[in-house]
Amino acid sequence: MGHWGFVFLAYGIVWCSILIYTMLLKRRIQRATAARGKTHPAASEADGHEA
Amino acid sequence: MTGALRQVYWLLWKDLLLEVRRRDNLLSMFFFGLSLLFLFSFAFEITSDNVAGMAPGLLWLAFMFSGTLALGQLFQGDRENDCLDALLLAPMDRGAYYLAKVLFNFSLMALLEIFILPLFGILFRLDFWHLLPDVLLYTLLGTLGFCVVGVLFAAVTLRARARALLLPVLLFPLMIPVILGTVRTLQIILGAGAAPDLVPWFRLLVGFDLIFITAGFLLLEWVLDG
Amino acid sequence: MARRILGTLALILIVTGLYWGLVEAPPDARQGETQRIMYLHIPSILVAYLSFFIVFVGSCLYLWKGERRDDNLAHSAAEIGVLFTALTIVEGSIWGKPTWGVWWTWDARLTLTAILLLIFTGYLLLRSLIEDQRRAAVSGAILGIIGFLDIPLIHMSVYWWRTLHQPPSILRPDKAPWDNIDPAMLWPLGINFVAFLLLFFYLLSLRIHLGEVEEQARRDRLHDTA
């Protein structure tokens, strides 16, 4: 009574989705910081390291 | 307290008077409900054997869709002539405005239901005439629940893009206790089910009405401000 | 810096949880290897519930004090809650196929989870459809509060809807899943739960930071045009 296929499908979907979401969040933060940097270079340097 | 009640009365009076003069909501709701009944007869094979089981669901769908149409128009009249701004400037309790709108939408839907219920019985040969008072009671309890949450979200979505689509998307999942409550109670009544089975659903419907009329009364203030 | 430590800790525990869940834990006597999906399923739904509780708290705080920070918290928690609710449904569906033989059944818990997903995707949709930031925050807060208050009522109605009509399904709300669980399975479950919790707080702090940066960018733009 195996069903490893189902197990790996579930684990694969979950961890891939979470990884993709995390990467999307980081990219959104970078973009927002960069957009800020265009008008306020000093401000973006101040919190740039956090992203 | 009496002052707030008088405010509710006059605000409701204003809406009802406009409705009596113009009749635009009620007529379109009525014809919309009627056309839904016709669509049901084409979409489903309704016979005298299965009509008692299907009637609650079909009726409640018709009421809910028509009610959603009415909710979409609820604040239009007040917005058109900047009447809403004037109302907000007036020394008026925001809660009174909410209650008046709930009562107005409730009366529209109740009138529609009083039209549609007998019509449904005639069109689909549903012999429920002796049960009509019970059916009406639970339908009205559910309708009140629909209105107390519906009015709040009609106000919330007032300034959103695509608000005609957004309102049912937000409203229908929140309405599930009301839908299940009314549909199940009507099925119990029409199927001559045991009266004790009605009790939990009755409590659920009354509880829903009370919780959300309080929540709406308190929350509408934030929606209207600004 | 604190966030980086949190993220590293979460990653270590996730890897440990993967090892325990996939290798150390024995296969279940009845369900076989598919039982291993539960090591993801139970932590994800608990995290989803936690995030909707945070949405409720953040919404109440925002309406009370009107601070952007609280609204940002609620909005961030809602986004992560939607992700984990969706994952819960996917895991449950993949678990259900070999166990029940179907991808989906109208079981009370499955239905409730799906309704939660509908309500809180509605929350994200509502916010994205309102331009004015303050108005979007107020509208979101109201949906966050009403949605949370509605959860127990939806739970009751959906549970009655199923149990009054058919015998209780495998997952019964009155019986906690860990009541009859083997200690060898409790360990991987516990590790995964802590891992998901840390992951949740890591994602939440990341999302809150995003909200703050976006807010600052908006303020800068306003400042420049003024």
C-alpha cells in the first residue's frame, strides 16, 4: 500500500508554492525600494540593505 | 432613543416615498424574479414529485439574486444629487441611516417574496397554501439576515471599481448560514419534517440577524466617513 | 537581521520536518504512505486560521486607532492566509484521492475551508479594487471583522447541513485528529507545526516590510507632486 506518488505531489506543490511566494515577495520589495530610490536616493540606501 | 427612532422613520419614509413615486426598484425586481422562475422551468425538470424538495433552493436563489440587484441600487439615489453628503452633514446618527437602509431593502425584498411565493405555487403546482405563514416567517428571517450584511457591503463597495461584480462575490460566501438556514427550514416545513429539527436552524437565523445587525450598526460609521 | 535569523531557523526546521515526515515516521496502518501528507495538511490549516485571527485583530485595531501599521498587518496576514488555505485544500484533495477515491467531496470541513478561501480572496480583491488607500483599509477592516465573526456561524451551518443528512464523514469536527495518534507520528507533526509557524512569521515580517516600503514610496510621490 504505497502511494508515494501522491505524497511527493503534495510535498512538491506545497514547497514550490511557498518558495515562489517568498521569491515574489523579495522581488516586490526590491522593486518598491528601487522605485523609491529614483526620487529619494538617500532614503533607499537607508533601508536598501533590509531587502 | 426616540430621537434615533424618529430619524430611522423619516429616512425610511423618504426612500419609500421615492419608491412609490418612481417604482423603478420594485418593478425591475419583480420582473427579474419572474424571469428567473421561467428559467428554472427550462433548466430543471420540475414535476409534482420533486417540487417540494427543489422549491426552497430555487425560491431562495430567486430572492437572493433579486435582492443583490436591489442592494446595488440602494445608495444610488442618495449619491446622484449629493444627497448623501447633505445627509452626512445633518445632525443624524449614522446607525439610524444604516437601519433605515436595512428596513428599506428588507421591505422591497419582502414585497417581492409576497408576490413570488404564491406565483411559484401556481406555476409549479406546489400545494403549500396551508404552510404559507411558516414559509413566510423563515423566508423573512433569512431576508433580514441578507439585508443586514448586504447593506453594509453595498456601502463598502460603493466606491470600488467593478462594484456590481464585487458585491455578490463578497456577499455570497458570507451568506452561507442564511442560505443553508432558510433552505433547510423550508425543506423541513414542506417535507412535513419534525418540528424539533427546526429549532437549531431557527436559533442560527435569529443569531445571525442579531450579530450582524449590531455589527453593521456599529461599523457603517467608518464606511460613510471620508 | 532578526528576520534573517527567523528565516534560517524556519529553513532548518523545515528540512528536519521533511526528514522526519518522509523518512523517520512509519507509514499509517490504514492509510499507508499518504498519511505523510497530514504532516503538511494540519500545520497549514492551523497557520491559515492563525492568520485570519490576525486579520481580525489588525482590522479591529485599525478601526479603533486608525494607524496604518495595523492595517498593513491585517492586509499582510490575509495574503499569507489565502496562500496557506489554498495549499490546505490542495493537500486535502491529493490526500483524498487515494483515501476516499475522489478529489473532492462536500464534507463539512472541506466545504468550510473552501468558503474561508472565498471570503479572504474576496478581501484581497476588494482591496485591489479601491484606489484610495484609506478607504481600501477601512473596507478591508470591515470585511476582516465580518468575515471572522461569520466563521463560527458558517461552521455550524455547514456541519449541520452535512450531519443532519448523511452519516459523519471520516474527519469529524467533534474528534481531534491527534486523539488516536501514534507518538511516532506526533513528533514529525510537532516539528512540522513549529516549522510552519516560524515560516509564517518570517513571511509575515517580509510582507509587512513590503507594505511599509510601498507606503513610503506612496508618501514620497505625494510629497513630490505637492
